[in-house]
Amino acid sequence: AAPIAGTDAFLTLCTSGISTDLFPYLSGATPGGTWDDPNATGGLTGSVLSPALLGPGTYTFTYTVDQSGCANSATITVAVNAAPKAGLNSMITVCSTDPPFTMYQELGGTPNAGGAWTAPNGAVVSGVFDPSVDLPGLYAYAVAGDPPCLNETSTLMVTVTQAPNAGTDGSATYCPTDVQFALIGQLGGSPSPGGTWSFNGVAHGAVYVPGTDVPGEYVYTVPGIAPCGNTSATVTAMLGTCIITIPVNMGIQSVTE
């Protein structure tokens, strides 16, 4: 009786899948035959195939049964799909004033593009993070797998450091006889306290004294916490057009009744 090598078959595997015995996929095959790897993939040992050694693609393997000169062969075609790559978990700290960035580029490894991002609150979001408005926390990146490959997920922890606020530039016009005033009160916006003042690169107090301090640009600097840098704003002190009244000496008056 002629031996039976079984019925030709088709099988789909994933590059991340486990080693698979091909023999059970040849329906009705007589055991004891030999396997041939015509593409010389190096992934077949006996009847066991290791898809990780093949890489993505389509391959054929032949099973032959030869008994007393009677031979029969069957072919099994194996499609190997590439496992998805979501990259490696990573973390990043940004400043609240940094420009928007693509989170995909911050993942470790070599993630596939085109995956889906999920915010810490579970909402599906785009892959662009805007430090000025977006919620900090753990973002998940999922890449869909082509069956039988499963989906793969990685995470990116985003921490946002608030940038220092020195306010906006302001100006002050004064007369030499005016009372002293706090420089920070001349800035616009909402400058944070605790900064330092300087004039022409030399440290200056927080109070401007008309008649003593000279006109010019006084710089207020608030230090930043990494990765945020320092920030500064300027108050321009200007001497105004002032009318100064000089007291008149009336001398000593004599009053006679």
C-alpha cells in the first residue's frame, strides 16, 4: 500500500509565537517520514518549527514518506506575521512651557508607528502631548497585532514641572521727590514672589528709591526647577517731567497791633 503523507495544509504563526509541531496539521499523514526545508530557513528541527528564527514572510515545508520505494509527499505553507512592537516603557519630565511633542518618539526601543494612545483618565488621545494643557501621568501606547499575534502595549510616564512666572515687562515713571516703591508692583501679570532683582548685571534690592536709584532697566529673575529654566521680566524706570516748587523764604514778619 502506498504511504500517505497527508493533505497539504496552510498555517499562520507569529514571530513571537512558541515552537510548533507541523506534523499534526497534515491530516491523515503516516508517521516516520522526513521533513525538508527548501528555503533553508534554519527554523525547522524535525517537524518542529521555531517562527522566531524565520522572520515575517511565507514559507513552505515538505513532508515525505518513503516505504519500500513507494513515496508520497505533502506541503505545508506557513505564513509568519510580525509581532507588533509597542516599544519599551519610558518616563519623561517636561516643563509646562515646553512646546507640544510626539509621545511616540519618547518610548524606548523601536515601537511601530500608528498605535493608539490612552490618557491616565482612560480617554483615547492623539499622540501629541501639550505640556501647557494636557494631563500629566501614565499614558499607554497600544499596537494592534495581526492574528495570531496579540496586541502589545507600553507606557510613558509624563511629569510636568511648572515653569517659574516672572510676570510681564512693565514701566514706572517717577519724580525725584516721589516716595520709594516696590519694583514687583510695576510688573504685569502675576509674577511669583521670591525672585531677585538686578540692574546692569549687579544685584539690586526689591525697592526703587527715586532720587537715589538711576533710571534704566531693572530685571526680575525667578529661578526654575529642572527641566524649566529661569525666567525674567523687566521694569523700565523713567524720570518724568516734574514740576518742583522751591519754597520761598519770606523772612521774619513783624506784626503790629
